Amino acid sequence: MSDLYKIIGVSRNASQDEVKKAYRDLAKKLHPDRNKDNKNVAEEFKRVSAAYAILGDKEQRARYDQGEIDDNGNDRPRGYGFGSNQHNARRYSSDSRYDPFDFEEASDVFSSFFRSAAGRNSRRGGTTRNQTNTERENPFQSSGRRKGLDINYKITIGFDESIVGGTRRISLNDGRSLDIKIPSGIKDGQVIRLAGQGGPGIGGAPKGDALVEVAVAPHPYYRRDGLDILLELPISLDEAILGGDIQVPTPKGRLTIRIPKNSSTGKRLRLKGKGVLRGEEVGNMYVTLKVMLPPDRDIGLEKLIKEWGVTGGIALRRKAGLN
């Protein structure tokens, strides 16, 4: 017979917060997305989740500590408690062993337990005068546990996909694959909630949710500022001086923009409505110009600059008040 505390990796006097933290750490480590095609890890993930289903609930944990239920949540015969004789109570038969079960089976296991518990209470007259029909029919809901566990997932998408949206397929911990919609304008760290795709409820409670955290990979050109998209655009010296039409990339395709004559590094051009579309709001795209010299030495350009003369730089600095 397994010890649920050992499965979670905490001591018996650990606080509920410590139990919760230990479970989360294990769930991240054993997550199926990190251990694809590893059946041993998948089984361990189920064991840890099943253990937390009991230890994570204060009332269930108390019953487990008192020996009223075993590590599968089944009711134990009277006199099997841990009580003051904890060491003797843990001396199980040598033939006893942990028999892992699927989460899908957990609902049936706990439903049977609660039905038998309810039957004993009714025979003993144990139902209170204020107990409702719903509580008598479904004691699990009256215990305070409302649904199954939420299960966390994480996916990484490209910057372009975060702007225009799309569809991604994820693998759930129970082996199923599910297509999820990536909404346009989603932000880095945003969580998509998939209702009813988490751990199964116990005793008739609803299933938990799948929580998919979306990480947006950085882009070599773009940056995002709220609903605006920022792009630093290199231009040549002749384009800066003479101006002209050039093509620029955007997450939604290439666009042609006009560079004004005599454009300096730092000049900002606005592409209205070409930013992030989110609901009824839409941002802009801002293109900041950056004048770049040729990577290799250009003798003709040097000669031209000499003919232009040093006076050009002097005039610029004088205009800026630096001369």
C-alpha cells in the first residue's frame, strides 16, 4: 500500500500550502508535454494527481490521516485507523500493493464510497434535519469539492500568429488531441481556458478545466506596445536623401510606404490601422527609420561627400546649437 505523502514528497505535518506547492512542482516536472511517449512518467503523473485529490482536500486528508479511507479513497473497516498506534496501523499485508487507476475510474470509485457512506448514515439516522435532497443524493458536492482539478499546459506561438490568430493542436494528459483557437491579438502570458477539459470530478462533480498559457516568441524585427506594432527600418543614404517608395514587412503581409526626402535616423512614420486588432479596437504600426551606410567602403560615395564639403556637418551642428 502506498503512502500518499511519499508520492507527493512531503511530510505528514506539512501545511496545505506546502502540499499544494509540492504537487505543482511535480506536475510541471511530470507533465506529458515534457515527457512525450514516456508511459512510466504518464503513470507517475496519474499517481501524483490521484494523491493530491485526497491530500489537497482538507477534509479528505483528515480522514486519510485518521485511517478512515485508504490511498484510493475507499472506506476502511472499523478499527483500521492510524490513531495513537500509527506504526502498527501501517503494517499492511505483504501482498498489499498500490494498484494505479485512471482518473476516469476515480469518479466511479469515489461515487461508490460516498453512496455507501450515505447509506450508513441513513441507517443510523445520521442525516441532519436541514440536509437537502441534493446533499443526500450527492454527498460529494456538500463536502465542498466542486469540480475536478484544473490542468495547466503551455504552448509557444510566433509573433505573427499572435497578431493574426490561428489554430493550434495540443495533446492533453489523457492522450487526446484537441484543436484550440488562438484569438487575434493574444498577448504573451495570456491563458486560454478550455472548460471541462481538465481532471474528472469525483462523486458526480463536474470536470475541471484545461488552462493553456500562451508564450509569444520574440521577433527579430517587430516589437509590440499595447495595440501598436513597432518596426525599426534600415534605409540607405540615398533613400534618406532622395526619398521614394519602398516595401516594408508587416505581420499581415508587405506594404509599400513612401519615405520623405531628407529623412534622418529616428524619423517615425505611422501606418494607421495596421497594428493589432482586438475586438473593436485596432492599433497602428510605427516605422522608425534608421539610416545605414554600405557595409563595404564606397570610393564614389566618399568622393561625393568630399565635394559636398565639411560645411554640411558644421551647418547641422550650428542649427542644433552645438556650434
